Amino acid sequence: MSLTKVYLDILTEINNNPISINILVEKYKITTRAVRYYIDNINYYLKKYSMPEIYIKNGKLYFDIDDNALISFIDKIPIREYLLSQEERKQYILFNFLFKNNVTISRLERFLNVSRTTIKNDINDLKKYLNNFDLYFYLDINKIILGGNEKKLRHLKFLNMLQYVSIESNEVNYIKAVYPNEKMELSILKEYISKIDINVINDIIVEVEKKFKSAFSNKFKNIMSIYLIATLERIKTNHIINKKNNADFLIKLPEYKKIQYIFNHFLLTRDNNKNYKYEILHLTEYFISEYYNEHFYENKIISEKFILKILECMNIPIEEELVNELIRYLLPAIYRIKNNFCIDDKLDFYNLDISIFNKVKLCVNDNMSYLQEPLREEEIYYISKIIEKYIYPYDKISLKELIKIIDKNYNSKEILIEKIKKKFSKFIYNDIKDVYDISKILKRKNIHILKNNINIQNILNNFLADKYINNKDIDLFANILNKFGQYFFIKEKVFLISNMYTNINSCENTSSVHLIVCDKPIIINDKEANILFFIIANNKTEHLQMVSQIMKIAEDDILINDIINQKSSENIILVIEKYYSK
């Protein structure tokens, strides 16, 4: 006779809370007779340890002791008196393969006191679970080893550590294990973590914060510390990651050089023959998942396009401050999603208007195709929180500020409107017809139909220099396109770039859109572009409005083909005007 998790769960459930036998029958899918048998077994151990026993009265189970006394009772149960369920046994076996070396069936058989056949059956069941992580068991000199996708193996270690461990600065805190199976798993974990220098991990994170000139949240530092435990252990045992799908982008970031310097300093100088390039690239991506940089071009267009679609779906006006806040959240979040990092596992829905959350969730699901990674509930929750701030009433605006803006800009209606919208965007419902109608901004002189081969540098020199961008900024613009040009495609063969992506100011106070249509595609970072839009905007609001309009044009395949097939700039304007007149 042994105690089981079900016995202890029942004991915890009925303590100071009388429960009908029929409820337990329904909950645990057992018979009334089985419940009574369970109670007899539980009472045997309660009596053995001089504890009050469970009694039955009018079909209900009664057990009344102090909660701390119950925890103390469970805590003192010897492992030899506890029978693991199949799921608990499989979890223990998995912990062995994740966190111990030289695991053998014989050792598991002796420790768990079950047959060799039972262990083999459990391992076969685990294989199905591990397939979800692209992991598998293999035999190496009579030892069974867990292998497969290196990144996913580390992530599985991370997920299992996260259940038991939290790290603050250089201090490891373990949960208080009460159930015997938890103690067994925790014992393995403590031995595993003891081999890693936590001080080094803390020093790494502190140095990254310094280099990034940023302060990471405590939640992020905790999950990053735990992930670094798995990473450093695998590097130490010569399991090195040797590929990264977006390496071309990450390696161009200044953040990569900073991470490279830190890891060379702390860890990697011990073996200069090893190639740690991809390890550092992975860690760069993990760290930028908590850090916003406006030059993260890889997902900038994707994020902007997605956010504009969400606002359109919810009928919310495009406001610079709102879009900027959403982008500052979403850009790093995309890297967290990609690497299965959750900052918050408990979301406080009591402090959120659930109707807003449901609307956002509906719009997100309708526009998920615009993202490379599907949003999780965590991201939808935080996007909803940001949007909620912008659609609820606000305090009164300053009359003095309003009069000052009017006095300074009364000669120009357009400038006055933009100044008021920019300053008081949260308070204004914009019911003026869209002033960013591309057919009205796009001038004949700014449309160029190219028949011959031409490169992006020629376009910058011929169409943008002097008139719209200062000559000194051309090299900066060209450098960004040479490095990151492939990320500015809003659709296949449709390219869009704005001076707002590069923090380059326009020469004049006049916004403009340049459209280049090419018979022969222009090659930008090995990608072909037949249509190129260049936006010159005076501020982010103008930029966002024009991007929104151009993205709508790009989504209309018939319109895009019509534009490509036109022989003159006049005809292109007519085609676009026809589109807007629908």
C-alpha cells in the first residue's frame, strides 16, 4: 500500500471543505467503492503519522486540520511510501535525460522499483512527446542519450527549469517542493545547476544592459538567466549551434558586435578553435527581444503594416503616438514569440476592458497573415492594454496651448490641422477627408518609368538628391538600403522606403511620394523590385498615413499590374485616381 498523487489531491481538496463522495466520483471518473477504498488507504497513513482521520457523514467527506499541518504531513512522506503515477514516472525519466549524464535503464529500473519493460514503455511514450520538439533518443556506447534539434533541446530544458527555479541577480531561488515527485525532480535540477557559475550569468546580463544602455525587466532577466544556464551547459559539453535563419540581418546589427564582445570576454576565450558565431547570433536575438531599436528593419515594415491593419479593422484613427507605442512593444515581442519566450504567464484581465480585448483578438486573427509569427494571448493582451489607453476619455486640453498653435500657423490651414492633430491627437476624432490620398500627393514629375537597367544608388542620386534629401544624407540612405534593403518590400516586387525609417529630414516642408516603375526589375539585396515607392514625410504622422495608403494599393494585384503596364506618368496618375474614385 502506497500513497499517490490522487490520494494527496483528494486530501488537500477536502481539508476544511466537506465534499460529497458523488463529486469525487464524477471528478476522478471512479466508483463510490473506489472512493471509499482511497479514503481507507489515506486514513492508514494519517493514523500512522498520528494525524486526524477522514470521516464520512451523510455522504460527505470531512477532514479538518491547519493548512500548514497538512503541508508538513505531505512534506514528510518518504519517497519509498509514494507510488508515482505513469505521468509522474515519465516526467522523472525525462528529467534524468534532460539534466543528468550517463542515464541507463538499469539505474532507472532500480531507483523507481519497476520492471525494465515498464521503463521501456515509458521511454516509448516519451518519444511521441519529444517528436513535438524535433528530439529523439539514440544509443551511444550502451547509453541512451537525448538529442536532436539543439535549440529546441535547450528550450525544453528551459521550460522544465522554469517550473522550479527563479533567479534574481546572482541568487537562485527554488520552489518549495512538497510532493515526493517534485522533490525527486528538484534534486536532479539542483545538482545540474550547481555546475554552472550563476555569478558569470549575472555579470553577462549586467554587461549587456550597459552596452545596450537599457534596463531589462526583472521578469526578462529571470527567463534569460535560466536560458543561459542551459546554453552555457551545452556549450561546455561541446554542443554548439551552427546555423541561424536570419543571420544575415542579425550580424549587421551593432547589438551583435556588443554581444560578441561580452561573450568573448566572459566565456569563449578558453577555446579559440571553436566557432561560436551562431551561438552569439542566437543570444543577440534573445536579448533584443526585450530591447527596442528603431533600426530593427527585419520586422519593421511587417509590424507597421500589421498595426495599421489592426487600427483600420477597429476603426481607430492613425495616431503617431499610438502607432509608435504599439511598434515599440511589437518589434521586440516578435523575437520573443519566435524563441518561445513568455514574459508574463499570468495576465491580469481584471484590469482590462474585456470587450476591447475581444475586438483586438478578432482583428488580430483576421490579419495574422501579415505576421511571420502568430501572436499569442500575451501579445494580444498587451496590444489591447495599449489601445485601451487611447480610446478612453482623457483630461481636458490646454486652451493656452491651442491658441498658441493657432496664432503661429493661421496662414496655412494644412499646417494648422497637422499641428493640432499631432499635439492633441488623443482628443480628436478626425472626420476630415483623408488629406493623404496618394492620387493627390503623387505628382507627374515624381513618377519615373525606367526602361533600362539601373541600380538603387542611381535612383537616390537622380530623384532624391538636393531637391528632397540633403546630399550628405544620400550615403546614409544608400548604406541602409545596401544592408537592409530586402526588409523594405511590402509585397513581392513592391518596395517602399521612407525618410522616417532612416531619421533623415526632408529639405523642404513639402511631403512627396516618388514612384519608380521598372520594365526590368531593380535588384535590392538579391530581391527584385518592379515598383518602388519613396516617401518624403515631414513627420511620423504623415509617414504613417502615406504608408497606410500605399499598402492598400500594393494589396490590389490588378491595380499593381495596371501601373506596371502604363507607358506614361499621366496614365499612371489616371489609374490611381480611378482606384480612389471607387
